[in-house]
Amino acid sequence: MEKASEEESHFERLIALADAVFDVKNDQGQLNVDEEVLSRLEEIHPACVSEFTDEKGPAAWILMIPSTEANMKNFLSGNISEKELFECCHPGDAFEAIYLCSALVLEEYRRRGIARKLSLDAIGKMKADFPIKQLFVWAFSNEGLACARNLAELSGLPEPLCRLAGSAD
């Protein structure tokens, strides 16, 4: 668990949380989210990136990547990495699924429904623009998988398809 520090900003704490949970530096197949990736996600669809901010700065980030069914299946079977899934995604594609990439919430903001609201809003916006039939996730925690199941149910979508953490890329 992360410890709140008067010296660390919310932004710095979210970055540290992402590093601790996803360990991107040691897994070249994971998507390393930087300004270029964020900009490209915004081009693909404005709802790909969601943020909750208060007077102290960002306290929650949600990333979703729309996908074709074929790319989803390739990712879930381990034929392509998360990074390759992102690289296969282009503005104007006919998306049929949404990859629930990440949901990061600072500890003191958890259990308030922030991630759920941001996620449901993003899913709703993507469903309005694309014939979304499926959510999918790369489960790094039981909480993440439970959240994905809840989001699918609340969005009127079937049980999310899951790739377990540690699956080979």
C-alpha cells in the first residue's frame, strides 16, 4: 500500500502506484504510458483516458483501449502483447470490444465509486460510437477482476474475458 506523503503530489503518487502495480520497466510487453501514448489514446477516442482530480491534483486515472474482436482474441491467447494491442488500434477502426487497461486510485480515494463512475461513463461513450459487445481485462488483482465483472454487468455486457497476469507475451 502506498503511504501518503505531504511532500509527494497526487501525480507523483499515482505514477509510483502504477510502477508498483504494473512493473512496466521489467516487462517490455506492457504498455508504458507516456505523453505520446496518452495523446494517441485521445485520438482513438476521447473516452480512452479518464481522470478524477480535486484541489490536490489527480487522484484517479482510468485507461481503456477499444479493440477489434480479432485483436482481443490475439491478446487474450497471448499471441500479442499489451503494447502490440495498443499499436494495432487506429482512429476510425470498427471497434467491438474494450480493453480495461488500468484503473489507478489513490488509497484515500478508494471505495467512493470514483473508478466505477469514470469507467461506466467511458464505456457508455464508446458504446455510443462503436458496436461494443465485450469487455476484456488482463487481471493483475482479484479486485481488478471483480471490478471488470461489475462494469460488464452494469454496462449490459457479458462477463469480461480475462487474461491472467503472468501469461506469456
